[in-house]
Amino acid sequence: MPAFTDTELQKKFCEGFSFFPFKYLEQHDTLIYKCYTGKDDLRKLLEWHSREHDSSHYSVKITKKLKHTDIPAAEELLQLLQQAGEWCTARAFAAKLHPAARKLTAGIGKCHSLVAAYLIETLRPVAAKLADKYLGTDVEGVEQIERTIQAFIRSTDEPYALLKTLSSKKTSASGRSFGEEDREYLSKITAAMEIFQAHQTRNIDLLDAWKHRQMIHNNCRALN
């Protein structure tokens, strides 16, 4: 059987109510209610309730952010990391057997692999799923997306810290002094990673707010 969120079940109930209305009950959007006096005017209250408890705006906001901010940022970061790998080779760091040279090349390569996998396996599929109005996302689904993003951030902490350390050193892997241009280039890479990680942290905040709104909504339905 297909799994439906509480909101989807409520909408389906309202669809059925349109065909088989209950006596003395009225419908407003996805809410079914009863007037106890002829002077009852609950529409303003119900409109406020709908705006307050409808969590669909979180889905729309996150989808737009993923499509217009996170996915383009990931693609730009991948291009930058690709260029950084070529830069390492051109600067002859990769050819040296010095441990720091191998760490630098490995760190850039690991960052590239992590971001590429995250773009293909998480950002694009999640954006497509949230954009599909026929696929609901319940609390467990939101939590799963949160855990995936958190795992990505943790996985990039180590290579980011390595690049940050190397960009601040005044000696290169071969023992020669880092030029100003070299340090600026490494700093550009770490700055781009910081921005991208900040985007993902913001996604977690939005997902957490969405999850709590769904939990409140589900508790209200349970009490009703």
C-alpha cells in the first residue's frame, strides 16, 4: 500500500467529503468543521490555522534553495577543485615524495570525490523529490535528509582542515617558500569550501524547522 503523510490523508479525506458530505459539517480548504450557532464565522480562524500549520512552504523554500543555490555552488566548487588538482601537478607538488605534497594532492582529490558524490547522490535527487508534489515527505524522510547532509559535512571536515593548514604554512612541500600567489590560491579553495558547508548547515536548519512543524501538526491531529 502507498504511504501517505498526514497532510495527504487529510486532503484525500476532503476529496471524499466532497462526494459524500456529512450533515451539519462544512469544509474550508483541507479542514472539516461544524458550526454550533448561526453566527459562527470560523473562516478567518481557519485561514490562519491553515497558514500556520501548512508546512508545504518549507518544501518549496528548500527546493528553490537547492536548485538555485546549492547545486550551482556544488558545480562551481567541483570545477575549482578540478582546477586545483591540475594546479598541483603544474606546480610539481604531486611529483615530490615529500609527505606534505602527497597530503595536499590527496586532500584536494578527496574533496572533489566527496562533493561530486554528494551532488549526484543527494542534492539532485532530493531537489527532484521535493519538487514532485505527488511525493510526500514525512518526519522520517526529513530526518533522513538531515542525516545525509550532516554526514557529508563531517566527511569534508578532515580534508578541509588539511587544506586550511597547508594554506597557512609559509613553506611548501619541497621546502621552498610558498609564494603569495600560492597561498592565495589555497585560501580561495578553502573559502569556497566554507561557503558550501555554510549552505549545507542552512539546509539542516530549514529541515529541522520543517520537521518540528510537521511534528506539531501531527500532534494536533492526534489530539483532535
